[in-house]
Amino acid sequence: MIRSQSEEFYQSFFVEREKETKRFSFAPYFPNIQIDGDLIVSESLNLTVTSSNMEMMIYLINGSQQKSEYHYKESIMKFTGMKMIKEKTIVQSQYWFKTLTPILVESKERKPLLFDDANFEEELNIISSKMMKSKYGRPLYQPIKILKHQMKKSVVKENLHQASGDLFFTGNTGRFMVEGDPRDLNIFYLEGIALRSNQGFGCIDVL
């Protein structure tokens, strides 16, 4: 979709900066899903895309209206429509969020962490500051604090980004209340939080 609108933007954003963390996240949702081995069976796919990069979103919106069929392996997906959702305004320092996709946090030893782990908040702050420096050239304006949560463990099997074998990611899904600088919270809301946000993890919404 994006490439059909601007080859220059596509090459600059996705190819030349392939390994950089980008300013978007997304969340797939399959209504009435059934799992048949490695196959996901559903009549439709609802895809939420969120970003602070307006240029990317404009290309995505315009491109989505020019093509109605997409091929993946032996399947054909038909684009049936798009709905713009009004962006919520982040102005306070405390918010409840819900996960649209699992949040991934790992320790320095690359061990997956859950919200109840003693070092979860510390590692989330380390990861978040690194992401901010990568994307905006600055750390967090202030440390993040997890005030309350109703989160549970979620394991995701993924095989789209490697040549052979499956990868398993242990993440967190549910609701959580966080305290932080509104400017940082707004970026998490628009671009995702924690690890692999460009691969469909860490997509959140304001409750």
C-alpha cells in the first residue's frame, strides 16, 4: 500500500532504515478465530495501525483505496474497507491502558519478564529510554511507574521473520495503569511500547 504511493518514502523508511525502530505499531484481530495446526482460520482480519508519522499514514490510507486483493501464500485477502478512529488526547501523567497485542519485556540476559517480576519496571524503563534515544535522540522525560495492573502471561508463536523454525515470545496482555510524562505516554500510545513494536507487539489503547 505505502510503496504504491511513494517508492522514495518506502525505500528510505523500510529499506535503508530496516533495522531502526520506527514510529508505528499495529494489532491484528481475527473474529471467530480457529486454529488448525499452523493455520489461522477466520472469515476476516481487522488490522489496527497506529503511528505518529503522518506521512506514512497518508500513504497507507491512500494506497489502501487503490487495491482490493492481496495474496499471501495460497490465500487471497480482499480489502473491504477502512475506518478512521479519533485519536485520544494524552494530557495527564496517569492513565489506564489496555493491550491490543502482547507487551514484550526482556532482561539483560534476554529472559522474558512478566509484570509481576521484581525487575519488570526497571527493565521497561531501560528499554523505553533506548527506544526514545533511537527515535528522538533523548531518554524518557521521567521514569515510568506501573501503579496497578491486571495482566496475564501470553505466549506467541511467530514464523514470519525468519527463514526456518518458529520463534516463541512470552509477553503480557491485559490492562495496566502507568505513570509518566504525558509526552512519553503519548508516544507509547501512538507507536507502541517495549520490544518489537514494529512487528505487532506492544500496541496499546487508552481506556
